[in-house]
Amino acid sequence: MKKPPELRTFLFQDDGTIPNNRNLPVVLYPGALKGQADHTESLFNRHSWRNSWTNGVFPYHHYHSNAHEVLGVIRGSVTLQLGGEQGKQVELHAGDVVVLPAGTGHKRLGSSGDFQIVGAYPGGMDYNVRTGEAGERPQVLQEIDQVPLPDADPVFGESGPLLRLWKGLF
């Protein structure tokens, strides 16, 4: 495996609808799997990020209160809105990987016709889909706080930068 890429991080605050994660930042690995995108799912699975799927991203704001999620673009490109309405627009291309801590809002704003993405969850956790509807709180805030840190970085395994970054915050 090549050396870890330069990372980009984003920390989003609760916007009243999307809780985001007050402790853990989103971590973007630009070009981490460039030229290797066809092996994204098997790489995630090898590092114990399982319960994987290949598809797209919902075109509405949503989040997972009970699991962290990794997304790896395997074809085409996508523009995501991260962190809810007041969050950040991020354009991803084949080979880019983004790790979303539990509670982080995400939405597909647009994509190329050939866009495909792989998603997976640490330890193969089951995930829910929350949209910020009335009545979700305070349960979702409690769920977000109870999601354990992963055992491995989805791209670089046990010695990857995700673990150093997230564990360094505690």
C-alpha cells in the first residue's frame, strides 16, 4: 500500500436538523485509491469495514446515528453536501474516499452519469437512515455518542491516519 495521502478534515456543528458529530471530523482522502478504485470494496472489507454495498448516494439530507460510514468513489464523480444545509459542498472523483463519523449529514447534489460509490461500516455494523425529522432527538444524540471508534482505517488498516486522528481527539 502506498503512503497515506494528504488528508482534508471538516468538523460540522449541529444545525438543529442534522446533528453531525461534535467530536469527530469528516476525513477526506483525495485520490487515495486513484487507479485502484475497482478494488475499493475488497480493501474496505479487508480492513474490517463491511456490510458493504455499491450504488449511489441519496439525493436528500440524511445521516446514520448508529454507525460511522466510509464512501469510496469507484466510477465517475459526485458533488456531496456534507454537514446539512449549512455544511460544505465537496466534489469527489474516482479514487477519492471520505469517512463520515456517525451523525454526519450527507446528500448527493449531482453526479456524472457513470457515478458509482462503495459504502461500508466498521465491523460490518448495521446502519439506520435518519433525516432529521421531529421526534428523532434526543435518542439520536445518545446513539451518536455511543458509536465506538473503528479498529482500523478503511484504507490503510490498523496504522492508518484515521485512527491517529480520531483517537487523538480523546
